[in-house]
Amino acid sequence: MNVQDNVKRYYGETLKSSNDLKTDACCTPDDQPEFLKDLLANIHDDVKQRYYGCGLIAPLGLKGTRVLDLGCGAGMDVYALAQLVGPEGEVVGVDMTAEQLAVARKHNAWHAEQFGYPKSNVSFVEGYLEKLDVLNFSPESFDVIISNCVINLCTDKMTVFQSIQKLLKPGGEFYFSDVYADRRLPQAVRLDPVLYGECLGGALYWNDFLLMAKEAGFFDPRTVTSRSLEIHNPELKKRLGAAQFYSSTFRLFRIDDLEATRENYGQMVTFKGGLEHADAQFVLDQHNKIDARRKFPVCGNTWRILNQSRFAPYFEFIGDFDTHYGRYPEGEPSKPFETAKNIESNKSTCC
Ligand SMILES: C[S@@+](CC[C@H](N)C(=O)[O-])C[C@H]1O[C@@H](n2cnc3c(N)ncnc32)[C@H](O)[C@@H]1O
């Protein structure tokens, strides 16, 4: 059986609910924002029981947008975001496992009624992330692409990143949570079917991920959150050896003229407020938590990300690229582990 068939069987037959997981890789942190708890309360229990995500996927500013969820499973994030995009927006979920999609589709009409929408604003497509090009999605047709604990399971990660670049509109965003390792994993770990299915065996070494993202055209990956994963199962822990694992949420913007490093041109932005669920503060990433109505110094890349994305209407932009003052001290893209150290005490919701 090849790797993909093994993963399909794991998510289609072996696991019946998140209680069947052997590690806490596919779990989300406890500290969910209140607005997200309200959205999740509107989701059918069958869908919630088959949730295997590893992070909180709730990027803001989604009203009226078109969103694609890669590896949507039973549809938990699809139905949460269906409420954020509103009845004028749309969410499409793709997954290769028929059993997962059957649960997602079964409750489609129920959710539309629950949200008070005249018709459903979500759809589900069966397919492989390595072959997104055969699914008839138009290039540059999505505002935001999300994914929750799936890229690690993909057998050709570079192809997936390149396809995401093509499907995003200019200024669009790939916002996703995934599992990373602190080293390249040995073959015995990578080929172990349980470790692979549990989202550990296929995890990228974090530096390989950063290089791969840049090679695919996402020049300045931003870390939103990161937490270390504990492996409690003694047998699996032994098989994994000394490797450490982290669940991190990154945002990658499709903006062509971002620089390799964060450079200082003396620019500032002011967050005007008015963004749903972020009136007092806008969090772009771990370094950029921007209070409303206060001038905030930014590097050239942050200026461009805010200026060329869906967030532009919520900001005032001060300055230009005429004068360069050197590099910002936090010029390096952040390593998932540096953030993880700060929030190591975070608990997970399952396992
Ligand atoms: C860990 S689960 C996460 C599911 C969902 N995102 C969630 O949060 O509940 C991984 C999902 O990705 C799907 N998947 C894994 N590799 C895939 C691939 N190469 N193409 C399409 N779907 C894939 C699996 O079928 C499974 O539903």
C-alpha cells in the first residue's frame, strides 16, 4: 500500500473520532478566542467529532471572500469559516478521503439552515492536493487558502505550495497550521505508517519548510503561533528518538515584491479599527500586534503585506521606499521553536 492509501485508510477507516488519535499532534490549543467558540457552537457534532486539526484557523477580514480549505476532512474549518465569509462569500473544501467528505456533505444543508443562509455557501471536492491542477479551479480565483494539519501528510509538498501560489489572487493569503520537526527525520520514522498517519512522520524540518515556501514564491513566511507537542505514548516516543515536534500556524502572502529580509525604510502604519473581531488590536504575526489608532513602525515587507492584501482598507500608510535605514533587528524570519518556548505551557484540547 502506498503512503496516500495508508493515510486514506487511517482517516477513512482507522480513526472514528479524535479520541482514537495516539498523540496530541492533531489537537488544537485550549485558548480559543470567544468569537471562535461561538462559531464552533453552530457546528454539527458529527463534524466536530471527526476534527483532526492542529491549530486555530480563523484569519480575519474574510467577509465576502472565496476560501479554499486543503485537506478539509469532515469540514470543521469549512463550516467555521462559512460563517466568517457570510452568505455572500464561499468556502470550498478539498480532501482525498471519501469517508471524511461523506460526513462533511451529509450536514451541508443543516449548516446553511443553522447559519440562517438562504442557500449553502460551501462545497466539497474529492481530490489530491498534489493534483490540484486537475480539479478545474481557475488560476488566481481564491482570496484565502487555508489548511489544518495536512501539508505534513502530502507526499509532494513543493507541488502543493506551487499550486497554492497559482490559485491565490495577487495579495491573497495561505493561512495554515501544521506540524514541524527540529530536524530532518530518519527514514524509519518517515516510513512508519502510524507515525505518518499521526502527522509526525511526514513533518518537515522547519528550516526546509522556510526554504521551500520561499522557493515557491512566498518570500516572507510569518509565524502566528507555535507550541511544542508532547508525545505521551511510550512506544511511539521510542520510535521517534530525540526529534522534537511543534505545531505552528504560518501565514504566507502572495506578494511578488517582498524582500528576503525585513528592511527599515522608516515606514509606519495606523490600524484604523473597524475589522470584525479585531477592533482594538490587529495581530498580523508574533512581531506585529498593532493597536488601533496608534502609529506603528513597520518594515518594508509588513508595509507591503498590509498595503497589497485584503487588510489595506483598515490601515493608513505613512512613508515610502525612498530612504533606507538598514535592517530591522528582528530581520530573520522567526523559527517556530523560538515562539514555542514562550508558550510551552499551552494545553491541547484532546488526547
Ligand atoms: C489530520 S486530518 C485534518 C483534517 C481537517 N483539516 C481537520 O482539521 O479536521 C488530514 C486530512 O487531510 C487529508 N489528506 C491527507 N493527505 C492528502 C492529500 N495528499 N490530498 C488530499 N487530502 C489529503 C486526509 O484525508 C484527512 O482528511
